[in-house]
Amino acid sequence: MTLPNQPKKIVRDAKVLAQQELATDVFFLVVEAPEIARLAKAGQFVQLRILSGDFTLRRPVGVAAVDEKKGSIAFIYRVVGKGTRALSQLMPGEIVNVLGPLGHGFAMQYEHPLIVGGGMGLSPLLYYAAAMQGKADVLMGGKTAEELFWKNLFDDLCGQCFLTTDDGSLGTKGFTTTVLPEILEKGDYDVVVTCGPEIMMRGVAKIAKEHGIPCEVSLEKRMACGLGACLSCSIDTTDGQRKKVCKDGPVFKGEDILWN
């Protein structure tokens, strides 16, 4: 069904098509939801509700991939509590309730984006990379080489892939913000798109601004309703207004965020 006064948001029971563990406690989930697959844009998210057990709140999950022909939509998520643990135990053929697509996604008019991501923030950036059809490069960071399993997912979607690790076990030793200035100086990027830890995004937005390059950030906040009603995900912006990540975002211009 379609929500009242929200014609582009669908609520439906979706069959699990696949579930795979990509790394320790990180899962790749594919569900059958053709209506949502047709509507979903890069940067948007859905709210998932587990039908079994005592789970009343939905879990927000960014869209990681879409296959319109198969009518499927995929998510990559980390197990962090009872709800996501139960989600990870769903088997093909079982049902999960999906509400979406929600929020505003990335602008798609750019010709040569640089994607900068860390941790689970790379999940929604994967769909953005696919949507850009090879025009984007990616810079990703992690604590260790083990955390950069993402490289295998991005390799076929992007041109160049730059890597950093805190311990130097893969790529450059340091953070994404350590190498970002040099990458921007050598490249001809017309936008920086980022998602990940807030401290990383704050640094990325600052560096992009210093280089005169637009920056889009996808914020990750705790959400309850996902529809802008409960105000639990409100943030402060530079124009003095409080905006809701779930409804006004999750993608914002980096210059519009009042970083803590």
C-alpha cells in the first residue's frame, strides 16, 4: 500500500531473497520489493520491521543496491543489537516489512565525483557509485585491512580506488582526510560525496570547501519514525533552522551543517 499523502512511500511485506555475511557481523540482505526498487534513488533509505518476535520499532537501513529487472533491493548492515541480530537470522523465503523509499538522496548531475567513505557509511555510497556508471572514484578508510572488504564491492563500479588504514595494513597509513587534499589537487573532481563517522565527514567537508569543491554529506542519525514526525533525528543548520535527517536529508550540503 501507499501511505496517505505520501504517494512515493510504499509499505509492503517483502520476501527475503538472499542473506550473506560479508565480514564479522556485517550482512548483505536482498529482498523482493519491486515498487520500492523502481522508486529508490541513491542516498535514500528504508525502514525495516521484523514481523517475528517483540520488535515494534523499525530499523533504518540505507539502500546499497537495486535491481529493477528482478524487482529487488539490497542493504548492507552491521549487527549492533537484538533487532539487527534477529534481522541477520532471516532466511530466504521469510518475510520482512519494508517502508520506503525515504528521505532525499544525492544530486546526480555531476560528471566526476569523488566518493569518500568509512565504516558502514560506505553502504549507501555503493548504490551511488553504481548509479554514476563508472564516473566516480572512491577513497575509503578503515582501522585495518580486514575492514576494507568494501574494496571488492567498489572495484567494478569506480575508476580509481584509494585506500587508507589506521595501522597501515592496506593502502596509506592514516585517515581519509590525510590523503584527501592531495587527491583533490591532482584530480578534476566536481563534487565530493561522503558518508561515515561524523568526525570524518566534518573533516572532508572542510577540505572540500578549502578546495572550492561542492560537498554532499549523508548523515547517520538514530531514527524512530523515519517520516519526520518524532523529531528524534533533528540537526542544527547554518541558516538557524533545525532540520530532520529522515525527511530533509539524509543528504545535505556540507556547508549547510552546523557541525558539533
